[in-house]
Amino acid sequence: MFGNMMVTYGSGSVRGYWDKIRLQAAAVRAVLMQAAADQWQVPVGELHTEPSMVVHAASNRSIGYGEIATFAQVPATMPAIDKSALKKMADYRILGKNTPRLDIPAKTNGSAQYAIDVQIPNMVYATVLRTPVDLGKPEHVDDVAALAVPGVLKVVPLPNSVGVVAETIEAAFKGRDALKVTWSSRPADSFNSADGLKAFLGRAAKLDDKGVSFVATGDVDSTLAKAAKVMTAQFSSEYVYHAQMEPMNATATVSPAGDSAEIWIGTQGASINTASPRRC
């Protein structure tokens, strides 16, 4: 959580809550071990854990976490774990090791199932024709050709796009391509990337313009003035799309009354209303 937003990126949860996560996980481990000890009627001190299971070496018994969960009772207060009891870095099984990802084989041999592979009864597909410029709105929509595409069910104007609903994803895409939309004009309509880059570089070259300091540490000007040699370099890159691995998509099931919906979507910002579903 960042403020009132629920977002995830850059492993922020792990980096920001590493010790708290470890302490909570250790508490869960203690509950699982105690439940196994009670089930086997042995001292909990005789048990240890291995990946996904509790082991009693003295009797050569082991039990998986999933099975323990079927009979374990969650205590009213979780066990208090001291940081000194956490696993030492030298004992890590995965972190710091060159460990292959478990999903690589399925992703390379084509057997992996993605969100876009979801199938539910009576499902229809939808896609959107987005505004070419941010904040643009569809002022006029000519949907005659789109509705003539076999399988297209409906064309839906949206605040910043036009949706096409169809019986198949292929029909939805074909219907979208057949739309003729007049978009509202925006100040950015005339923006040219090449000219923009020149303007940015020109602005950056004005070293006498102090601008606004976000973080100020030390006296850069006096330090550079004392340098025996000053080297300058200029670097730039093209605009790059921060792309996902698969086409953006979501699956939604609407209640019979039409007053609620359950949505399955892969997103980094569940509380930010910026993404439009590709499927419904």
C-alpha cells in the first residue's frame, strides 16, 4: 500500500517489509509445527521443517503443510517470534543461489496457461479502440462497417475509447479495425517526438538555469570550478513502451441481476482506474 493506493512494483513489498514478512512467516511455521506435534503427540522440539513439510526424524514421519491446514487451529494470538530466531543467511535454500525459475519450461514449450486462455460459459469478447492522444474523446463514431462484421454484437462508446463486443476475439479485433472514429482535439495532437527531444536537450544544456532542486547535497558549482578537467557527455534514448508479456486482458463475470461483477485481472495497480479490459 502506498497512501490510499494498492500497487505493486519493483518487489516493493519484499524490500519494504522484509523483516515483517519473515517474522509473520516464522509465526505461521510455528503454528504448523505445533499442529503436527499435537497430531503425532510428540514434543514440538523434535520437529523440523523441510520445503513444504514438517518432519519428525525420530519416527521417520513427514506431513505436508496442506494436509496440516486441514486440521490445524489458528490460535487467537499468533506466536511471538524474536528476530534472533530467524533463519541465518548462510542457511538460505533459494536466496543468493542461482535457482532456475519453475515456470520457464511451461513458457518455452507452450503449455503455460495465461489469463487470455480463460474460458467460461456464455463468454463474449471485447476490445477497445483507444484515443490516439491521451484524454481524447470519441466525438463521432461510425460503426456501420464494424457491426457488419460476422460475430460483432455491439459497439460501445467510452470516455476515452470505443469498445467492440463480439462472439470471438477475432471478430472483436476485426470490428475494432473497421471503426471510423473522429476524436476530439488535444494540445498534444501536434507533438513531434524528434522536435520534442531537441527541445529537451536544449533545455538541459542551459546550465546557468538553476531550475528547481529536488535534492541538494554539496556545492556542485564550486567543486567543478576547482576541477583540473571537466568532461561532458550527452545521452538520449527513444520512447520505450513499458510492455507486459502478454496482451492486456481481463475476464469478468456479471451477476444475474447485473448489480455486481467479479473480475480476474493481472494488474500492478488494483486501485488505480487507468486500464481498460480487453475481454469481458
